[in-house]
Amino acid sequence: QVQLVESGGGLVQPGGSLTLSCSASGFTFSNYAMRWYRQVPGKERELVAHIYSTARITNYADSVKGRFTISRDNVKNTMYLQMNNLKPEDTAVYYCVAPSFASWGRGTQVTVSS
């Protein structure tokens, strides 16, 4: 059974940083691409970042390019999202996703506010 558990969310001031983590289990993590999505109430979910299984290729939404970095540790079965220079518009629930299994974590809230 695929399980994805996010952590690391919280309240941060504009310009601050946070690192989200996603702990994965129930599948061979190193073989599969992973994604981070985010959602604001009343809006559609947004694909934030994508990382291939080997971590050699990553993709980002234009809104976060240059500020966010997706990475993974295939030994620890964990994916990360380093978020720098956070803006109020980054406020959302962030979800870890294993697209090959259509599996989503429960999400972690990120709030950027002074």
C-alpha cells in the first residue's frame, strides 16, 4: 500500500524559507517520478515541481522557478521541497504525489504572512 506523509509546513514571514519533506513507503521509491502540488481553497491544484526517478531531471512551475528546489534521497525514500524567498501567494496546502500510483499524501499547510 502506497503511503506518502508530508511534513515541514508552518508559518513563515515573507522572504523566509521552509523545507518540506515527503516520506514514502509501499513501493520501490527509487524507480518512480514524484511531484509536489499545492492548492488554495477555491482554486485548482497547481503542479509545483516534478522530479524523475534518478533526480537528474526536474521541472518547475513558472511561479516558483529560481525560488524552489525539488530533490530526493532514494536511500531514505524521501522527497524534499526547499522553498526560499517565500511570498504570500505561496500560501497553500502542499501535497506529495506519486503520479504512477495516483497516490496523494494528506498535505501540509504553508502560510506566508507577516
